[in-house]
Amino acid sequence: MLFENLNVIEPILKALQTEGYTTPTPIQAQAIPIVLQGRDLLGCAQTGTGKTAAFAIPILQQLKDEAGPKQGPRRIKCLILTPTRELAIQIGESFTAYGRNLNLKHTVVFGGVSQHAQVNAIKSGIDILIATPGRLLDLMGQGIISLKHIQIFVLDEADRMLDMGFIHDVKRVILQLPMKRQSLFFSATMPPDVAKLADTILTKPAKVEVTPVSSTADTIQQALYYVDKNDKKKLLIHLLDDKAIQSALVFARTKHGADKVVKDLVKAGVKAEAIHGNKSQNARQRALSNFKSGEIRVLVATDIAARGIDIDELSHVINYELPNIPETYVHRIGRTGRAGASGIAFSFCDAEEKAYLKDIHKLIGKQIPAVSDHPYPLGLSVAEPAQAQQALREQKNNGFNRRNGSGGSGNSRPFNRNNNRRPKPQAQ
């Protein structure tokens, strides 16, 4: 199936071709026709399936008829509410890309920066607003934003929104929306509290579920490294010796931990930066930009970035620390292997994290393959240098391949990026 088969209009098709997109992902193929019909939609799709385009494309098409000469100031007709600044910015970039040939205007508002530029954009007139809850309510309270002309409302990453404590803010926003509107609700998981929220927003929705809840994409090759906590930094540096790891998004559990990982990597000569909630918005955007451009090879993040970073050609995700919430594992590794592309995910597990690993295995319904022949196995920490050195000598004698972190049995092959051929790019 091609985008042409979904009755997408020519200006948007041209924009998609410019972006290199030809084939819709499953959620796009199912959701776009439904949204174009004006129906409410409940979408359950794991991260990386291309759901931004699943709502952005039909929204642009629905609003384009009103994009001609204006008899007055533009009014906000579409609101997209999303939990993080990074995700809001990326959704804005998608609207820019897909709507490049349309006379529609949009802007993005989020906290952590001056509101001056955002206010000026709103006052100049926009059709589509992409916002995080806090800044949106702030500007509404100042009388700068009115939602009374909203025709389409999108709640994106609903489960993440609830996890971050935005439920009351979301409800306040919903109270200001017109009763007559089209509503689109997207969530990677559908626990009871999320389903209950959906019931209050949607009217007779069509349902789209393209993958089992909380499953991992088949295109992501996963590997597990049992390692002592004190040896994790050495194992990370060892793995990064492999130049086939073109880019790596490394997840730490805390902000302090992320900064410490960056410090260790930089000391080892690896270009790296951190992105987390304590960083200023400018610093976060600069780090993300440097990572996307290839100026730095490693971006170390906390879970605020797990579903707020969209990076083309991300080769590896590395869980430096396992998350204590199993669903977070799925969101983290979903940063690679996006929209049908291949990806690789490494996870480090120390003795204290085995309970987290058990929960992850239960959630995803399979065991993550363990790599046993690496130089820092669990139980051979720096406290036992003689044993560790003996193990390393034995591994080398058995054909240990430092470059891929596996032995001569061929275990390294599944993690060789060059063994995977990428399919044609698809919309995100």
C-alpha cells in the first residue's frame, strides 16, 4: 500500500515524497482514513510506529480547505496536547514537513523558556497549536490562548501524560474545549486509568491497535549483559570501542547518574552529552541537535526522553541501568528500530536489578538473549582482579572478539549493524 491509496491530497503527497516517505506504517494505513472521515479515534500503538504522521497528515488535509485568504485573524482550530517539550518540538517539525505545501500555520508552546516568541506567534495567527499542559494553561490564564474554536483535539502519549502527573491539567484543558469536536487519543499502553480517561474524551471512537500492548518491535535486536554495578562504565566504554556503533542513546535512571556517565565517557575520549530535566531548554535542544548532526556520538538520557526523542538512523540504545517500571524498557528501546527500520538494544543488569529484569521478561513475553563472553561478567568485579584477568585471558584464547563483545562462535553477528538492510523510509 502507498500513501496515494489513502486518498491523501497531492500537496501532502509531494511533501511526503520530499521526506522520502512512500509506504505508510500499519497505524498510518488504518488511522488516516478514519481521521479523514471525521471520526473520533482511540489508537493504541507502541512507540516508534509512526503515529505522529497518522494524525498529522489527516489533520492537515482536513484543515487545508480553510487555508485560503482570511477575512480576519486565524483562529486555533486544532490542539495537540503532548507531555514533553522534546515531543512537542518534534511534532511541530512533522507538521512543518508534511504541511510545507499548504497555507496553514502552526506553533509550539512549552515551558522552561521565555514566552515572548510563543506569544508573538500566537498573536500573528495560527491554525494548529502543539502544546505541553503547563505552558498552555498559563497562556490561557493570561487570555492569550482561546480554545473555543477548536475543531480537532489530539491527546498524545496519554499514558505518559498520566505517569508525569498531568491528569488534572489535562482535565482542565478538556473543560475549555467545545463539546462538538473530533478527538484523537493515542497511548502506547492502555491501563485502566488511561482507558477511563479515554471514555471521558471520545465519542463512539474507532479503535486502532497495531501491535500487542507493551510488546517490543521485531526489528530491534536485543542483548543482555550481566555485569557488576562498579564495572558498568568499563563495559560501556568497551562496547563503544566498536565503531559500528555509529550513535548510541544511553539511559540512566537518575539525572545525577546521567551526568556521571557523560563525565566517564568524556574522560575516555568519547564525545557525549546528557539530556534530562535539570538541563535548561536551550541546553537540552543543543545536546539533541549535536546528537542528530553527529557532532556527538552518545546522548545520555533519563526517562523523560524515552518517548520524547525521535532520531533517524539511531543505531543503538543502551540501558546502562534497567528501569524499575517494565513498560519503560519498551519505550526506551523503541527509540531505535523505528517505523520498520532495524535497531539494536543492549541492556546492563547488575545483581540488584535482576528483579527488574524478571518483570521486563514477563511483560515482553520472552527472554532477552544474554551475552556471557564479555570482559566484565557479573561476579568478577574489581574486588576480584585475578579472577577477572584469568577470565579475560580464557576468553581471548577462545577467540574473544573485543570489537563485538562476543566470542568466536558467531554470537557477534546479530549485533553487526552492517548485517541489516534498512527498508525504505516511512513517516514518523
